[in-house]
Amino acid sequence: MKIKSTLTNALYEFVPNGKTDQERYTCPECSHLRKKKSDKCFAWNSKEDIGYCHNCGSSFYVFKPSEKQYTVPEWRNITGLSDKAVHWFTGRMISQGTLVKMKIYSDNVYMPQFEKEIETICFPFFFQGRLVNIKYRGANKSFKLHTGSELIFYNQDAILDNDEIIIVEGEIDALSFIQCGFNNVISVPNGANKNLEYLDTYHELFDKVKRIYLATDQDTKGIELRDELARRLGADRCSLVNFKDCKDANDYLLKYGSDFHDLIKTAVQIPTKGIITIDNIEKDIDDLYRNGQQPGKELGEPFDNFIRWETGRLAIVTGIPSSGKSEFVDYLVMKMNVLFGWKAAYFTPENYPLKYHYSKLFEKLIGKKFTSKTSTELDYDMAMDYIKQNFYYILNEEDFTVESVLTAAKILVRTRGIKILVIDPYNRLEHQYKDSETQYISRFLDQLTNFARFNDVLVILVAHPRKMDREGNGKLRCPTLYDIAGSSNFYNKCDYGFTIHRKTDDSNILLNEVTVHWQKVKFKYLGNNGVSELKYNFVNGRFQKDTNWDNRNWLVREVSQVKLEYNEQMYEKDENTPPF
């Protein structure tokens, strides 16, 4: 069978011996890196179909590609909590009445972090009265969701019965609101994680909700989650709950008591378009004052000193035919996705049939040629599963207007959480000039800029230059953004602007040597102009500084890179909340 690592996302072939429910093996993730390669640090529980390595901290589960198949946890019908658990909840000011109402119970559950069954608090997740998932909370703030079960909001049924919904960051915060009489509260299932895959399936549940109160934690991750929820659910119907000097809802309950009505009454509505007050952006101003302007995101590339990336921006790319514009854009998009989790949507008619574009994405992702001769079935399954969840396409065969593309893209923002929109190329859109070409292009670029700003999306537009003249040596001149046919606004109105230019030999044969001319970076904190000399890897379509080729599988992260991060997530230190 195939098992997948939660630490590195790698797939492995694994055959347990099946002698007992729990056996020790060498770890497919880290044993080959250890001095004692034969040390059996990997425990596999055949009853639960999960594994855990005590050396590298990776958990493993059975991988089922293609269609999602969810398991349903068994309802244990345990109606009581242990005295220890009740005492802990009492210390959080959560009454037994609330615990009974939400069907919370204690049970001994196998926790891979400890490689044994321990006492846990169990939070059942119901939808339409049906048990869908269970979250287990054990000692040292260790958590796990039921293996293979569907992710949904905690208390998701509340969305069906209310036109106002409160969203919090954890089950304890949800219980705090319920304790205070607010039953219209739901919680995200996996904490301050900006990956809202559970929203993709159930986005339509919010269609009838008129007001959404975002009551996430007031730390950096909580604010990031809050902003992503507002982006996905529509900022126009979202209000921000302020917990004063408290971190979250339970902290507020402990300090100020059970009257939460002022929290809702004083919630600040996210501004509608065109109306902004200082109240709306006070926290952003305070963050800028205390922490300064934050630099854009780096890709770990030699050109990071020229350009750093932000969403909410418009990037325009040009270059003569066959220069590698689309290949370079795909490379950037794939790296942003792998590093930052930015999902992407493409309007790219020139890449149809889509199987050819998929093959390009596969090669950049996996690092191998898209062929069964050089890639494995594990590579194929891993890439198929990943690309399906992170890349989407827009093509209305009857309508190639920018309005049609942006309408579809906005739907993908709300339903799939895309952070990148690629339009490749400009000339394949349907352009209808009601006045001059220059005026049309100006309005067109304003549309892209506004879409980027209001939806917090990086828009990348590929635009061909006009026919270029040859220089004295017979080679085509490297174009600039001013060479894009139609208007100088292609330069004037973008946040990022760069040209891809591929070198040729004396016979004008294309080489794998590429120069990237970073012609415009609008804001200094995001970079400055310059030129990058890169090599193109014909094997996988990646761009590098030299020919020391990177053919790694990008989905497989190095164990050493994520071990510490994983352990910090699994064992949060909170001396005020023993034993759970």
C-alpha cells in the first residue's frame, strides 16, 4: 500500500508484516539519514492505519489518490467526562451543561505523538445531525483529527439555522461563546491555518448568511486567518470582533465574565468599497507603527534581491515569441504555490488541450520528465493529487472577455481560495474598443489592478511585444514593457514589470540561456530594477543560476527543514492549561 507523510508530503510503498496491531520498522523518511540506519523508530498501527516516527516526528496515513474517500468515526455513546477533564473545563469557565449540550466526552485514544492510548477530550463534529469527524485533545496540547475523516467547521449546523454567524479559531473559544448564550458560533477545524479547504466544499452554506463576525485570536496567525476568511466569504458582510487586551474568546471569558453582548455590538464592520475610516484600519496602522513595513516574500532565488512578491499586485511580463515567457511564469507560480500555498487559476487558451499544461506543471513540481519511463507511479499519484487541489483553469468558449475571466476568477477566490490569476496571453482575450486603443487598455489594466487589490490576488498578465527589429548582428533586440503593442500604460500601470529574453548562438539557434530584465518594481520595499542571468533546465522546465541542476521533488521537503516546525505545532507549551 501507499502511505503519505504529513511532514514532507512524500509517498512511500509500505507493506506491514501484519503480525500484531502495532509493529516497529525503519522509517522511510529518516532512517537512511541516521547513523544507526537499522534503528526501528517508526511505529505502524494496523488497527488505525496510521504511523508515527519518534525520530523525525512524521506521521503517516494510507494514501488514496484521485477521488476523496472519507472515513466516518465510530460514535462511542460516552456521555460523561472524567473528573480530571471536568475540572479542567471548570477552570476555563465552561459548565457541564455546555459540555453535555455539545456532546463532549472523554475517551482513551491512540495518539501517535505518544505511541499509545492516552486520555483525551473528544470534540465531535456533526453536520445535519450526522457525525463527520472528531478532534482529540491530549496532554501537552497534542491534537489529532480522526484519520481520513472530512474536515468541516465545528458546530457547522449553526450555519443552517442563523443569518448571523460568529467564527472563532478553536473549539474552546466556540464553547466560550455558547456558554454565554451565543449558539450561532462555529470554529475552524485546524486552528490558524490559512488553508481553508473545508470551506471549498461548504461555501454555499454561507449564501444566506447576512452578517459574519470574525472572532479569531488577536495574534499574527489569527489576524492572517481572519483576513483570509474575510477574503473568501466577502468582506462586505464581515465584522471584526475586538477582545480588548485578551488573546481570544476564552481568555476574555476568564477576565471579563460571561457578558459577550458588547463584543458583538462593538464589532467593527470591514469597510464597504469606497468608504474607509480610521476605525477600519486601526490595527493595520498599529502593526505598521510597531513592526514597520514588512518585506515581500522571497523565492530563494538569485533574483530575490531584485524582486519580492506580494498579493494584491499586477505583474506584466513580455518577451519575443519562444523566449520562455510562459515557462518562466509557470516556474514562478509553482514556486509560490509550493512555498506559500498560493493557489492559482489560469486563463491560458494557448495551453489547450490542458493535458500539455499539466505535464509542464508536473515537471516543475516533481523535477522529472513527464513520462512513465523516468517518473514513478508514486510521482504521478503525488502530482495528480497536488495539482488537482491547487491549480484551476478558466475558459468560457463563448466569452473571452476580461469581464468573463474576472467573474470566474472571483468565484474561484470565494470557493477555492486562489491567490494568483494568470492571463496568458493578453491578445487571446476578446477586446472590444468603444474608444481609442490607449483608453481601452488603460481601463482594462485598471480592471486587473482593482481585481488584484480588492481580492488580494497576484495578477500576472503575459503580453506580446510588437514585431521587433533586428540589431546589426541579426539578433532580435530585447523588448521592454514600452514595446507592448497599444499603449505605454502597460508600463505605467503595473506594480511589477519584467521581460524574458532568450539568448541565441551565432546562427540564431535558441540556447538554454535566459536573461530576465526586471524593469519595474513599483515599491522600494519590494525590490529594484536589475538583470538576472539564468539557465533553463530542459529536463523539468526550471530556471537556475547555473547548471548544477535542481531535479528534486519539490513536494518532498527535507526532514531536517520541518522537524522543529512540526514538533512546535504538536507540542505547544502552555503551563496554564494542564493536563489538556
